[in-house]
Amino acid sequence: MLFFFETLIKIALLIAGLMTAAAYLVLVERWMAAWIQDRVGPNRVGVPLTKIRLFGLGQPAADGGKFFFKEEFTPGHVDRALYFLGPMIMLTAALAVFAVIPFGSVLPTRFGVEGLSEPIRLVVAPGMAAGLVYVFAVNGLAVYGALLSGWASNNKYSLLGGLRSAAQLVSYELPLGLGILGVVLVAGSLDLETIISHQAQSGAWNFMLQPLGFVIFFVAGFAESGRLPFDLAESEQELVGGYHTEYSGVKLLMIMVSEYLHMFTASFLIVILFFGGWHFWGLTGSSDVVTWPVALLRVVVLLGKVLLTILFFMVARWSWPRFRFDQLMGLAWKVMLPLGLLNLVVLAVWMEYGRAVAEATGLSYLAATAAVGWGTLAVAWLAVVWFAPSASDNRPQRSPVVQEVCR
């Protein structure tokens, strides 16, 4: 019973924290966009009915209120059941994936309550050995939400947006999985906390040992989050709004929040899998015995790394142009997938024969692994540069059928 109430409290804190973080990071992103574009961002909304502006910190509350007071209009031509189901699937999947993502290691005690001497683990569903499999399974449900939203809207822009979203998410799931497989192979576990512990014990974060795997996962994570330069499913200049063109009010809010939470998920996974999670040399320790200062410092370190990753997402969105859709798919199938397979094969061979090679050359196993990883990245980079065309014809190309009709 106590475990049940503890889980309910964790879920409540998780949802409240994610919703608050999403609201205020939207404000941070608007400031970031204003800074990059050399203009003034939102800075006027403060305490209502007063002249206190608080640097615009009241803007998220104003935006949220605007969404809730907008008319809940449902077009008459939509499939009502699927139209309402799409946003619910997207938001549910975006929240459910955080059940296995740790926000820290443990809290050492249960505040001296009798019979509750075990430490509190800072994850909603602790001890899930197949945490990464769960993340992939739940995160994949977002495809159904976008596809149903586009289909049920009975709108050509929405339908094209839904099809683009499904093709993009399915395509980039493959390199994303290949990027993760290298980490799983080294750590020997699918549990996220075990992967963090392995990086702390080895003394090297995975991006130092598997730079090619990190690049693959990072680019695929960008594509999975559906943000620029990978927002082909909702590009305003082409599809008005894509699969959510026909949505407004709270339903649109659910879609937008779920998209933002995908960026949170990608940032947490990047930090946990490749940047050591809460580990930081000399500060957070690597032992299983955790004191209160160490426990709180681990939370701060993890969230600080995640925040820096999110800020990079924001800078990228307002700095890089959008891909064409054929370029987007070509990047997934012609570049990311072969590089992911190359990284996995090289790593598997090294795991089998690496220690013998390191002993023969007199190098430490860790240094030799890093050398092989960076060498693989260099070879992959040179191969991509060599085979990539130096110029591209971006003029619209008519298919043979269209050319014949135009004659």
C-alpha cells in the first residue's frame, strides 16, 4: 500500500514538473529566438492588474489561459472518434515514456519514518530491466497519434502531414536503435540506471568511446522530436500546420505539449546514454552508498546536462533551414542506417578481440577503445564526404508521367 502511494506521489510530481518545465522552456525558447534574430522577445507579461512585469515570467500562464478559453471547435467533416483520439494518444505516450527515465539515483532515507528505511529511487517504475525496450515501445505510439490526427481531419494538408510524420518516425527509429545497441553491447544491460553506473565505473562517458554512435543517435533523436530542421510533418510554409491543421484549443495544446515532451525525452536519453547521466568526476561519486548532498547533487548534474542539451535543440531550431522531404529520407536510409551498421559491427568485433589487441600493443583497454571509436568516426566522415555529391540540383523535377501529360 505504501509503495502504491509512493508511486502516485511520484507520478503527480512528474506530471506537474514536466508541464511546468514545458511551459517555461517555451518562454526560454522564445527568448532564444529573439536573441538569435536580434529582436525583443516576450518581456511584458507579469503579475495581472499590476505594473510588475517580472521579465515576462507571466507569459506561460497567459498562453495557457488563452488555450483553455479558446473555442473548442470541431469541424463537421472530421471522423470525430479518431479526431479526438489522436491528441490523447500522443500526450499519453509522451508522458508514459518518463516512467522508466530516472531523474537522479536515490534519496538515502525516507525521512526517518519507521519501517521505511529503504532509499527512495527517483524513478516512477524502478527496477525495469528492459527500460530501453519500454522507451522504444511507448515512444513508437506517437506515430499512431500523428497518423490518426492527420487521417481523421479529412484535410489534404493534414493527411500529408500525417503520412510524412509516420514515414519520418519509422525511418529514424532504425538508426536510433542502432545507436543505442552499441551502448547496450558495452554496458550489457537495457536498464538505464545500469548504463549510467557502467559509465561511472569505467570513468569514461560513452560519447568518448563511441563518437559515431553518439552522432547517429543525436541526429536520429533530433528527427524523432520533430523539430527543425526535421519538422517536415507540420512545416507551415508547405502544409499550413500539417497533421494538426484542423485542431484548436485544448486539443492543439495536447499536441504541442506532446511534441515538446519528445524533445525532453530525446535530451534525457542523450544525457543518460552518452554523457554519463548524473555522473561527474569528483562530484557525484561512483559508489552505491549515497548521502543526501551527493543525492541532491546528482539530480542537479543530470538536470543541468539535460537543460544544456535542450538549449542546443533550441539554438538548432532557429539557426538551420529545413530539409526537403527527399533529403530527409535519404539521410535516414542512405547515410544514418549504413553508418549505424558500421558502428555496430566495429564495436562487436572490438568487444570480442579488443582486450587481446590492447595487451599486444601495450595500451590500456579504455584508451584503445577510444582510439578505435574516433578512428571509426573519421573513416565514416571521410566516406560520407567522398560519396556525397558536391552540388545538388534543387529545381523541381517532373516525373516522366507528368512530362508526357504536359506534352
